[in-house]
Amino acid sequence: MSEHRFAPAYRPDIDGLRALAVIAVVLYHAQVPGFGGGYVGVDVFFVISGYLITRLLAGSGVKPLRLRWSEFYLRRARRILPALLLVSLVASAAAVAILLPYDLTRFGKYLTASSLFLSNLPEWKEHTGYLNSRSRWRSSSIWCTRWRFT
């Protein structure tokens, strides 16, 4: 008996919206005048991602939801964890080469929390946050990965 898999049709319009959302965020971080609403791009990207994830999980009645859920997280882990490992290794090598001991200790704390997808905890403990422009050690590169994985 063959296994039926639900594979939603490719939607170029959704990819286009996601690209616009990413461009808005990049232009915001590049401080291009007129793009002060970069967080709108993040919101749009997450709404679209939520829609796609819901379609994947709810789109097929062939398997019980708990099996689809576990397969979903397994696929995400296979896709995201290698990139997380590579980014962590490269950032760690750079940190060892350029940071002073105090900053290296803080970097290690954030790296550990980010690796466990808990990077909000040290930010909360230090009363900084993603939106706090004075926060030196924002783990924003891991922040998006963490939310995509959860």
C-alpha cells in the first residue's frame, strides 16, 4: 500500500510576498529612508509562514495530526539545525578572535540560549529585548530561526 503525502501546490505569489517582506526588513536594517517599518515585514513573513505551516499540518487527513506534527518537526530540524550549527561555529570562531573576555562570556551565554531556542531568556533577564536599540548582544540572526522552528 502506498503512502499518500499531501504536497501543496507551489505558490509563486506567496514566495513573492515573502520576498517583499524580507526586502522590507533588509532595507529597514540598512536604514534606508522611508523604510522605518521593517517590523511590518517581519509580521507579514510570520503570517505567511503560519499559513503555510497550517496548510502542511491540516491539509491531509491520511495520517493523524500527531504523526504529521512529528514529521513536520523532524523535517524542520533536518533543514534548520545544520545552518544553526554552521552559524554558531563561525560566530564562535570570530568571537574568540575579536572579543574581550567579558564580551566573550556574554556571547557564550547568548550562544547557549540561542542553541536551545531560548534566546529571549537572557534578554529578559538583562532587561534588554529585541526592540531595544541599546542591546549589544541581540541574537537577532538566531531569533528568526528560533521562531521558524517553533
